[in-house]
Amino acid sequence: MVGLYTPLLILQAICLYHAYRNRADQYWYWLIVLVPGIGCAFYLAHNFYNRNNIQRLQQGLNEVVNSNYRIEQLEKQVQFVDNVANKTLLADAYVAVGRLPEAIALYKDCLSGAFMADDPALRMKLMEAYYLHKAFDEVLALGRLLESEKTFKNSQARIAYAWSHHYTGQSEAAGVIFADLNRSFTNYDHRLAYCHFLRETGQREKLQELVRELMTEILQMSPQERRHHRSLSGNIRAFAKTTQNQDSGK
């Protein structure tokens, strides 16, 4: 019975949230709450008659249900075999759904053991969780321990390290790190983050130069490379267009 009710409760919550956001009539709330199965069906039919909209809603519902199911399975796995590998997988899943305090606690627990205390990969995972949790001082403390690690040099965690310098009033140090990450034909995530940093700190000429470089590199990519970087190149194009519009508006 619990397995039957859980998706229905999630669907009910989604419908109520949508009704609230879109200021639906009061009778929809009563219908969804009092007869959730029929009420949700009528509400969805009324508001999501378009097939694409229904598919998007179904995809969102599946993601919620599947992520919860996966976390439950990983939690059971940790209870059954309490080791670093299982706890790391669970912590990663917690980060993915925004349960950052729980993820941080698990990563720290993994690093407390004698064999994994200095593990760079775990430290970088903890860094990124701290960054998402806006614990910038903690990010900086871990980053200083990793500065000599080769795997840290071009990692995603180093983006968090650079931003944490900026958000703690050390923008000059952040700029040095971002500049070091700015390597042609690679590090596209890092360089897009650098673009955002340059815009945020008002370095217009450097920003324009970097955007031109990135757009030139995208045009020079092979079809296979473009497919591989499709999402990122789309973000770079969108950023370039926004920057161009801002410049033309001045």
C-alpha cells in the first residue's frame, strides 16, 4: 500500500504547488486534496492538455520518484556494507538532490579513516559540496591542501576554489586561478565560469576577448566534438549573445 500511495502523494504535491504558483481557483485545491486521484487527473487534463507538457511533467515526476528510490537503495546498501565506496555513492546522490549537510557529513566520515584521510578525489567532492552549501572558508581550507595535486589543477573543484576566493573578498586571487584555468581548446566549463567572473568584476575587455576565443574554438570544432560539447557550446553561445546585447545597449 505504501508503494501505491507514494507516487500519488508526490503527484498531489506537484499539482498543489502548480496550482499555488499559477493562482488556480480555490475549488481545484479542494478537489486535489479530497479526491487526489481523480482531482489530479482532472487538474492535469485541464492544465496540461498539450502532449509535450504532459511528457515534461511525467519526466519530472519520474526523476523525483527514481531519485528517491535510488537514495533509499543506497542508504540500505550503506547499512548492509558500511564502507567508503558505498558512503561516497550515497553522498554523491545526496548532493544531486540538494541534501548537502548529509552529503558533507558522509564525505567527512569517509575522510576520517586512516587510509582515505588524504584522498584527493574525496577532498574535491567535499569541496564542491561545501561550495554549494556556501561554506566558502571550508572550501578554501581544503583547496590549500590540494594545490600541489595534479588532479586538482584542472578539476571542477578548482572552479569552486576560485569562486570561493571571490566570495570571501579575494577577487584578485580568484582571477589568478581562473586565468590559470583558461587553456585553449579545453576546460570549457572553467572558461565559461571565468567569463561570468569577468562580467561580475567589470573586466569588459578581457571578457570580450575570451568570448571571441571561445566562439572561434566552437566554430573550429569537428562535428563529433560539437556533439560531445553540445550543451556547453549552447551555454557559451547564449552567454556570448547576452554579452553582445548588453554591449549594444550601452
